[in-house]
Amino acid sequence: MKTAVPTAVVIGVGNEYRRDDGIGPALVAALADHWLPGVRLVVSDGEPARLMDDWAAVPLAVVVDAVVCEPSAPGEIHRTDVSLREPADPVVETHAHSAGSHSLGIPDALRLAAALDRLPGRLVVFAVETADVGFGTELTTPVAAALPRLVEAVLGELLANTTERGKPTAATAAGRDVR
Amino acid sequence: MSHRARQLRVSSLARVEGEGALHVVVRDGEVERADLQIYEPPRFFEALLRGRAYTEPPDITARICGICPVAYQTSAIAAIENACGVVVGGPIADLRRLLYCGEWISSHALHIYLLHAPDFLGYPDAVALATDHRDIVERGLALKKAGNAILELVGGRAIHPINVRVGGFYAAPSQAQLDKLAAQLRPALDAAVATVRWVAGFDFPDLELDHELLAVHDPARYAIERGTTLRRSAGPAFAVDAFSNHVVEEHVAHSTALRARLDGGRYLTGPLARYTLNRQHLSPLALELAAGAGLGIECRNPFRSIVVRAVETVYAVEEALRLIESYQQPEPSSVGVQARDGVGHGVSEAPRGLLYHRYEIGADGLIRSATIVPPTSQNQAAIEDDLRRVVAANLDLGDGPLTGLCERTVRNYDPCISCSTHFLDLTMERL
């Protein structure tokens, strides 16, 4: 669902062949059934240049991703309103320079976007704790159970964004589903 | 959603497609082992594909890698069409090459600008490079975007393209759409040329490695999306269907990846192999730039792989423009491919090296077995050999600087460590 001038973009980062890492794409698939004018839905592998293209200059970017925690509470959702002036939030801590082609992640994308003026207006990250990121196509039970709450939470962000902007576009759709 | 106080140790946010680690054992001042540990998805996908319809591998295997999905799709299709006795040529084959050029441009630009160049310029990462040289990083991103534009138009989208099918494409772009694409590619050619000149000025350590080289070969052109034989640096070329006679995968204890050997020896695929074995098929402009950048008739210095990638990017942009100029919209956009009982082999040159697929298909159209040999598992022994040499020569360094050096060494090979790893965790045992 690509619009010329989106008011918001929802980016589901992940790999649906790595079990709970598929929560981001699953969220995007769930939102595809909702009427969200002005909202762009994107499934992403998290590659920074693509993230920057997806969110640059968009008033609100909502990124949904899996997170591996120790200790872990699978299915627990962590919301972070990322400070775009100081994006080194603990939840999206920066990793050291690494070796693989996919080695840059969301934190690096944020820093790079800041250096290149390609940040969104606001960035909200939903990180869902995982139980299993091994090979497989199904979400684990606790993460699958978290999906409805995640959908509700993301729709809430979209609603709030539209309300702030004073336009009855996404609010109409999101409001219907949230309330 | 919870906001209760809890101490979290975030070991990774997302990108958990694979993991990689390097385990080094030094005994009495000698490097005993340097094991690159890889956890590799293709093994999972091989199992997943068994029992699926012969039309499914292009869509399923595209998910193995976010950076080179077209390579997986193309090798899969080549193997399936081979098994079914179908040879697809003409405009559909040209469109496949165009799509693959998009992947080369996008992948090479990403690696050159965001991963590899900072190593040569003394920056910790691309962010620091962008802070000081914004125009340069912008150029790289524009180049990458031009590659993505090809992927989006021909493939339907930039990641995991959806317009690719056995026999061709679900829909072929119009001439008008391609003309618009060409307008975006022309400035990309300037950016690609500037990239070669830029990386040619880097300082490269003197290093020549003696790995055997292996690349897909096409007698008519620089092999990208297909070829007729597999050419090697120390032996006669062999047919694609003889791949498994020469390349044998072996299990190693430290990795779920299989490690490939070419007639029992370590070998290297990828830019250095392609350039050394197929250089004569590069375009005049690419050859001129290569010579100007100091590349000779062969390149065996892994640090200079960045120059070869830049030269290949120029070639890919030129080739994309040539294909667009001569484009004839295929009608229909795919040919019929009927399943039959048989075995098929397919190869193509992923940006980081040779990618081989083999499928055994039944008369019912179901896949009996699948074998996928990705470039990184083929290159693993060569990378480990290089790492052993680097560690042995720098044992006086602390673990931190040594890790950085090892990461730089690994980056020379642009590994998709199983599509992929993010952190090279170095474990050093000094005994």
C-alpha cells in the first residue's frame, strides 16, 4: 500500500522463516486488512539504506521488530519513542562494527539517517520479546498471542498521529479498529 | 505491553537470520585453529523444499537472503528449467540479466560504501564516514537506489522479488517504464565511474593469496545470471551438471554450514575469481577503469576486491542500459515449463560468489530433493585460511584490535554469512 505522501509508515522488520523474528512481517500482514489511508505498510529486512528510504521525511515511522532478551519474557512488547536527537536509546543500542553484509541494524540506520538528514518526524519502535528465532515458519504461542495487542498498540500510534496532525484520515480507520 | 522495571540484556535487536563467530586457538605462539562458525539457512530451506511444487523454489529460496534474493531465484529457476528440459532465451533471458544487474548494483554499492570503504579510510563505520563526507555516502546511496529501481520494476519489489517465476516473469515491463528507468541509470553510470576512481585511491596492503579460483563462465559475455561451464584457475573447466563431481561439501564440527572443497582443495568464488577468470568479457569502459585503478590481468589481493566490485558495478550499469536499449517486450512474459521426472542443475554469480542449486523433481511435479551451495560456504575455507594468516601475523595485538582486524579480513569477502550474521564474536584461546 504505497501512497505518494504518507502521513505514517509502519515497517515490520524480520524474517518469517525464523519463527518469532517474523513478528514484524506478521504485524504488517495483520494491518493489511485495515483501512489506513495515508499509511504505508512495509516489510523490511532492516537494511539501513532501505529503512532510510522508507521513513525519510515521513511524519511518523513505526518500526516493529523482534528482540532477543536475557532473561526473556516471550511476547512482551516494549514501546520506545526514540529520541531522534540522541538515538542511542538502550533498547536500540549501537553495536560494534561487524563483518557481515547484513551487519548494520536499526541503530546504525538511525545514526546514518541523522548524518544524512533522512530521519522521520517521529520514530516509535515496538520490540517484541522472542522465545525462538530458530528456523521455522510459525510464531511461538506467546508471541502469536501478543499479535492482537501489538496490532492494537500500533493502530493507537497511528490514531494519535492523525489526531495530532488534525486530519481525519488514519484516525477514522484506526479509531474504528481500536475502539 | 509492559513498562515494569527490569534489567534487559539485549543481545540482538532483530536481524537474527544467522549468527557467526570466529574461534581462534593459539598454542605456544602458533595459531592452531581459526574456525569461522556459521549457522546457515540453506540447510533448512533444502528440507523445506522437499515435497513442494516445482514452481515454488523461486519464491521460497528468495527468502534465504535479503541482499541477494535474485541470485537464489535465478539459480533455482535455472536448475528447475534444466530438470524440465526447457531452455529459455531471447527477451525473457535478457530481462533476467537486467534484473540480476539490479542486484549487483544494489549489493555492490551497499558493500562498497556502507561496509568496506570505512576500513580503508580510518573510519569506524559508515556513519562516521557520512559525517565527514556526506556527498560521498550520498553518491553510494544513489547508486544503490538505481539498482533497487531495477529490482522494483522488473522484480516487483526490491526485497524478495515477486514477479519472477519458472519460465519467465508474471508480467514484463513496458518500453516506457524501462525508458524511465534508463533515465535514472544514466547518472548512476557517472556515480559508478566515480566510485572506481575513488576506491582506486585507497591504500591496499600487499597481499597475494593462492586459493584456487572458480567462476561461472559464459563464452559470449561476463557471466552473471547464467553460464555454460565452470571455469577454474588450476584445471580444466567443467560442465554445470558436473558441479557435485568436483565440489564436495563436508561437515565441520564448528558450523552448521557445510564447507565445500573443490577437488579436495580450498577455493574462492566471487569478484576476484570472476575478474581473474572472465576479465576479457568486461566492457571497454570497465576494462579501461580497471587498468586505471591498477588492476592487472588477474587480481588475487582480497583487499582490492573493493576495486573489482566497483568495476563490476560500472559494467552492471552499462549492461542494464544496453539491455534496456535493445529491449523487446516478451509476449507472453513466460514460457510453459512442464514438470517431468528428472534432475536439474543451475548456477549464477551472486554478488559475493557462485551459487549452485540442484533439484530432483518427480513426474508429479513435486521436489524430491534440493541442494543449495551458497557462495559463503564455498569461500569459508579460503576465509579461514586468510584469518589464520592474519592472526598469526598479529598475535601481539590485544583481543579488541585483533577482532577489528579479523572483521576487516572477513569483510574483504563480503560474506553473506548465511544471510546472515551481524557480529563477529571473537573467542580467543591463548594456551
